[in-house]
Amino acid sequence: MRAPRAVVVLAGGALVATTALSGCSTPSPGAIPGPVPLFTVKVPLSATFATSTGVVAVVAMGTLSDPLNTFWQLFVRPDATSRWTLVTPPGVADNGGLVASPNEGASVLAGFEPSQALDFSPLALSRAEGASWSPGLVPGALAAVPDAVAVSSDGGFLALVRADGGEVLRSAGRPTVWSKLVNRSTLASSPAGSSCGVGPLTAVALDATRGALMGTTCRSPGVVGIFQAAGGSWSRVGPRLSGLAASAPTQVLRLVDLNGTVGALVATGDRSSPSLIGMASTADGTWARSAPLSLATGGHIVSTGVESGGGFVVLASRPNGSMLLHLETGPGGGWKSLPAPPRGTATVAVEPGGVVAALAVATTRFTDWRLDVPTGTWSKVGSITVPIQSGSSS
Amino acid sequence: MPGMSTYLQTKNPVVVAAFHTALLHQLLLIGFILVLLSIAWNALRTVQYRRLTGDQAGRAAPIGVPLPPEPVARRALRIGFGLFWILDGLLQLQSAMPLGLPTSALEPSANSSPAWVQDVVHFGVTLWTRHPVQAATSAVWLQLGIGAVLLVAPRGRWSRFAGLAATGWGLIVWVFGEAFGGIFGHGSSWLFGAPGAVLLYCLAGALVALPESAWGPRLGKRILQATGVFFVAMAILQSWPGRGFWQGSRGGTLATMIRQMAQTSQPHELSSIIRAFGRFEAANAWEVNLSVVLLLAAIGLAFCTTRPRAVRGAMFVAVALCVADWILVQDLGFLGGVGTDPNSMLPMVLIFVSAYLALTGVEAPVRVPSLVPAAATQAGVGSDTIDPGAERPWWDRVASGYLTRVLATISALVVVLVGAVPMASASVNPNADPILAVAVDGTPNTVDVPAPSFDLVNQEGRPVTLGDLRGRTVALTFLDPVCTSDCPLIAQEFRNADSLLNADSSRVVFVAVVANEIYRSTAFTKAFDRQEGLDHMRNWLFLTGSLSALKAVWEHYGIAVQIGPAGAMAAHSDLAYLIDARGHTREVLSTEPGNGSASSSSFSVYLAAALDRVVHT
């Protein structure tokens, strides 16, 4: 027996209306929002790190459209010399990318991202700001994030590798022997991890007194995934965000330890138009947070930099390719927009005294520009021709 | 040396020489079998002659029952496509075929097709790339053989078999060589050869394989109707908007195609004609396409009527259109060094002309039948005549002309087999032809001098000297444990060579010495072994030592190691030394991996063969 057509139409309409209304309903006050879908913000390896002794910069050079002829370079600017110097560690093809972590004791740990047939990551450790290097390795592929390695002033090392959504390895002494500290699934199943809804691990930092720190993506709205190793387990030390950010997932983009102060750059919102929040730990165990910095819809991050006080500088691009430069005005402060950097700028550094430097590349040419804040103009400071050997990685 | 990879050029002299040598050897084999068959033919004729002269009275006269002559339409199709297969076989003789066909013809044919078509074609490309000489020579003989059988076996089972063989091989070529004739790609058009010339070869083969009784006006009608529907469908496709055929100078599909064809290596006069037409087409694309669409549709509709008069008129127009397209658009199809057939237009003409002949029932002139004994017919060597009254064995009574034809058919089948057997063998052989390694790395340098000693440590830090390895053959090379390109490939070649040695594996030890001044500790050799799966290989040693010890070994073995600046990989010589059980270097090989997995796999076979020589001398 067939139902009359009008009945079918009415029933269908009621079903559609019910479905539509349920999608528009407002949660009752006081309801605890559940986990929301994970989002990921791409953080390029181009980055700078400032310590109290100098600045380190990682940039891609060569033929950037050809991965086999893109060679990553490491530059340092020791405060003592005030000049940028090429210190890329030799002996390994670095087409896959380079990550670096300086510490206050003039040590720099550099890690090579795997490329082509290489599936583990060689390391290079310098105790003299890149003047000489000794080799090391991680028995796995380093995660492709700027803070995939960390070195502490007491000689410990951390490495974040890609296995199983992220795994943290620890080494004491020589960076060739590593032990597993934690991986994503272990952390996710712990009480601390479940409060965050742990997604991929995104950064590591190491402090001589605090120990190992780790940044993650959190599905739980408003929860910042910064974890600290404590007595064989992990505790979440990242704060819970308020305001609009309280209802969105988060991702730790950068995590650094600067002489006991932990700095973190956190993304929140959604993938198409994320907001960035700079954070710095304070002496009383709380976090100073910046106001959110909204990135242009469809834009992306080009580079991130850390200044020696724990603040961040972010170079972003609009969908039309134009560059935007934002400087966090100290931990817990706001964001200040700076004049657009010169053409070809790959990364931005904050030098001693708060001087902002734009580091531009054009194939084999590295140029250092400095911002004159009162006039808002960039002046060229110097340039270096990098002896890139095209074709040397195949 | 990393950063200086050697790439195989299309006309690499080593591969071309091997191709020619293989063809010559196979030709000699065919010649030898032909000589044997000629001797057999002569012996049979001698027996017949002796019987004839010794026993005139007892020889029963052969009684033949004549069969109707072969239908003209079938004969035209058979002979026409026999000649096409011969031409295609001759085109396969071009020197660029072994290395050029995959990159210049097979892969480009699939470029505009969906991923699954590219995957299918990739299978064929891999097979050809790994065995370029075998594949190229097989293609020559298979096509010459199929053509020859079609020509010399006019009737009976072998003739129909030739039709089936043509269809089978044609389908293989259509799928793997023509990417299904490009019918799944963008810009497919009758003008460019859709649905693929070889599909027409398959169709012709299938028609030849039909029983002769099927050849008549009805078959002609069916073929013409199908051709008519095809032409109308091609007219619709040609008229479809948004495919660039209505567009002229700026990116017009036809103009672009003609421009590309004009750049093919060919006589100047021909390219001038094509360029001129290209300019005309670019300026009048809309009118040209409209003409093509209308002509295709009119021809198709006329064919569909199957009325002889309408078909005859349309046929002349179609022949003119096909020939014009063959010259002006398809550029004769076979120029440029890796052209494998004259493209689709001439085969298409042959098919619809044959269909017209079948439709109109044109008969062949009646000829005097040859006489074939029944036994021979039952054996399947022929069926156009029978001898119901035979009392003597068939070899005693078989007619000279018939015998000649049978032997010619067997000879042609031998040619097919000479092509098919190596192709079948190549398709099941996972290891690439070692000729590729020779082409990339040259022939090994043969010596007999004491190998320089070394004193290094293995992956576990235990000392190893060359003296410790005395009594076993040593394959020694130099690897950078943090190398991203060549060294992992070379290590895999060594590993594969070990597996190819079988029982001799226990008599060989594979040794690598670190070739990186910085990344040289056992931590790196172990990591490299794990990465390459060498940590479970019993006879594998990755040796290292102090920088001074390593430098001494590098120097003694003539290995240059350089650390480059600015993110460059450490560069080093790619060499392998084969040291015999006495500690003497016997062969020095370049280990440059070349371009791609085929040459790497090829080196494994090459290395295993070289080790086999050293082990057994």
C-alpha cells in the first residue's frame, strides 16, 4: 500500500526541518564543550632563535622550486661580532630541511631532516656558536617542525621524531645514544593527555632545572598542550584559554626555553584563519599571554622568530603574496605590525636591543636588512654569497 | 660520484650494439632453422622423386576437391595487414628503440590519461626498461613473424591462428604501448589516431580469424555499419565544444598538435608542407573543424546505409580524408626515431575498403587447386584441398607448391617464436638486464695485483683487516653512511647481488668502508645498516676507523672524498674492488647507480656475475 504523496512530502519536510534546527541550536549555559576536530597550522622550518649570547637563523636557499637543489643554511650572529656568519654544518645533504636549537651556553644543536633515501636524522653539535661541529644522530626522522631538537646548558638533548604521531627521545652526554621518553599514544592515554585530547606532538624544549617540555596539538577547546616531565610522568602545564579562544582547539607552534623562561607561540581558531597567541611562563608558575593575532584568511605563516626575552616575531603572507610582519611587544603584551619587509625576506630576527632584522635570500645571496623603527624604513646591512653546489645532492 | 650521475642516452652505443648483436644472433638462429626446413623439404621431394621413378605404376594419382577461392575482401585485409605488421617490425629495428621507446613513446602516450591508465602503462614501461634489448628484439621478430604468417598462410588453421596472434599481440601493444589508444585521455580525436592504430590491427586480426564461410555481404554490412557508427561518434566528439578544436592560433588543440608534429625529425619538404597546413589551420580553425565534422558525419551516415552506391562514393571521400590526415596531421606516423607504426589512417582505409569488397561480393578468379592429402589436412597443415582417395602416406603425395607453403608457414611461426620466447622470459625475470650496468658504468677493469691492506673496525667496533678475510672473495666499496642518494642504492645492489649468488654467497664477503670524514663512527654505520636492512646480512661489513686510517685506505684505493660547503653531500668516488681469495684485486668496477631502479637492479646482476667469475678462477 502506498502512502499518499502529501504525507510523504510533509514527513520529509519535518525531517529536514528537525535536522536543520538541531544544527542551529545554542548550547545551554554552563555546558562543557566537548573535543572539537583537530586542526593543524603549518609552521615552516625557516626560523630564528635569540639567546642572551646571539641569534641563530635557519633559511632555505638555492633553487627553492626544486627540492633537490634547495639547500638549508644556518647563520649565526654572535653578539660579540654583530655580523651574520654562515655556519651550516658540513658533511650531510640538507635538502630535507634543517632545524636548530641554541642555548645560553653558546651551544647549538642542528638536526637534518631526512631526504631522498635517508630515513634517519644526522645531528651536528657546536659548543662554539657554529665555529666547529661534532656529529650525532637520531635513530629516526626528526619531525618537520622548528623545535624538533633541544639542547640544555647541562648537556642534555631532546629530539622529536615522526614515529607514531610523534615520539620524544632523550639523550644525556653524546647525541648518538637515545632513549625513548614518551610518544603521542602514551601521552594521550595519561590523565594529563586526556585533559587535552592530545593530537600530534609539535615541539620540544629542554631546561636544566625544569627538565623536558613538550608542545602538542589539543583537541579539547581552549586547552594549551604544554607538558612537563615530572617524576616519571607528565603533567600539563599549559594554561586554559579564555574568551573566544576557549572554544577552539590549539596547537603549540613554537616552544623554547630561555634561561628558565618558557616561551610558546600557540595557534587557535580554525585552519583557514588561525589566531596566534604568544605566551611566556612567569616566576609564579602562571602564563603571561598576548592578545590574539589574527592571520589573514587564506594567508600562511612564512617564518617565526623568538627574541631573547621570550617574545615572538611572525612573518606571514596574505593570499596575494604580500608580507605582513608582527612583533610581540614583550610577554603578555600585544602585537605590533611593522613595515612590510624587503622583497625576498625569508625570516625575521630580533637582535639585541630589540632591533628587527629581515633576512632575505635570492638563490645564493643572503642579505641582512635592519628596520629603523622611527622612519619605518629598512636599510641594508650586509650580504653573503653562499657557495651552494647545485646538483650535489643527487 | 654523487652529484655527477651518469644518465643513459637514447642511443647509448653499448645498448645499441647489444641490440644489433642480439638481432644478428636471432637472425642466424632463424636462418639455421630455415636451412633445416629446406633440407627437410628437399628430402621429401627426393623421396617423392624416387618413388615416382621407381614405382610409376603403383603411384595413385592425387584426387583433389577444389575449395572456393579465398574471398577477395579477406585476402585484401590479410595481405594488407600482413604488410603493415612487416613494416612495423622493420620500424622496431631503429636503434633508438631499446632505450627510447619507454621515454619517448610509451610514457608520453599515457601522460594525459587517468592515473590508473598510467599505472597500467608503467607496468609495460618497467618491463621494457629492465630488459630493453630483449623487449626490442622480441618486438621486431613478433611483428615480422605475425606479418609473415599472414602473408604466407592464406588459408586454413594457421591463417586463422595468425589472425588471433595479431589480435593478441595487438591488444598488448594497444594497452601498454598506446595507453588504450589514448581514449581515456584529454584531447582524444579521430584526427590524432583515436581509438589507436593497433586496435585496428586487432580488429583486422579478429576478422582474419573468422571462418572463411563468414566472409560475405552480411559481414561487409556489419563492418560498414560499425565503421559508420564510429565515424558519426567521432564527428560528435570532434564537434564537442571546449576541447580546443574550434580554436585556432592561441592554444588550439589541432594547431598545437600540428606544430609538435612539424618539429619531428623528418625531410624538410614534408615539414614545410605540415607547417604550411599548420598556419592555415591556425588561421581557419573553425572552418577546418567544421569541414572535418561534416565529412565524418556524412561518411558515417553513408556507411550506415550499406547501399553499395552510397558506400562507394563515401569510400572515395573517406580515403581522401584519411590520406590527407595521415600526411598533414599524423605526419606519416612513423618518423622521428621511435615511431612504431604508420598510425591509424591507412589501417582504417584498409578495413572499410575490405568491408566494401565483402559487401559487393567481389570474387577472386578461380585458380587450379593444389592437392593436399587428407592426413595433412587432419594434421592441420592446410585445408584448401583434400585428397579422399589417398592410400600412400601424405609425404609421398603432397604437392610441391603446398609443401613450400607449409614450410614457409612453419618458418614464419619460428620467427614469431624467436620473438615470443625472450619476451615471455623477460616478463618473469625480476632482475634487469646487466647490459644497462655496462652502459652506465663501462666494462670492469681487469687486473691481478695485491689489494692494499687495511686495518679498520666493523659495526660492532671489532678490528677487521684484509688479511682476516683471506680465503673469501671480497667485494669492497666505499659508502657515506649519511648519503641521501647513491650510497643507499649501491648498498641495495650489493645486497641483491648477494641473493643472486645463491650457494656461492658463503664464499663472498661484501665490505664497505666509510667515505665521510665527519660522519664516520660506528653509530652511523649501524644506523645505515638498519636503514638498508643490512643488519641481518651475515656476510656484510661496514668498516670505519680513525680519520687517518680511513684516509690511508681511501688513498690506497684511489678514492677521492670531499666535504662540500653549504649543505652539500659529501662527495666520493663510486668504485668497487673485487678481491679474490688470495687477496689480489681482480676487477675494478664503477658503481655509479645510473638513473632509476632498472639500472640499479641491472648492476646487481652484473656484480653477481663478476663475483662469480672471481670466485671460480
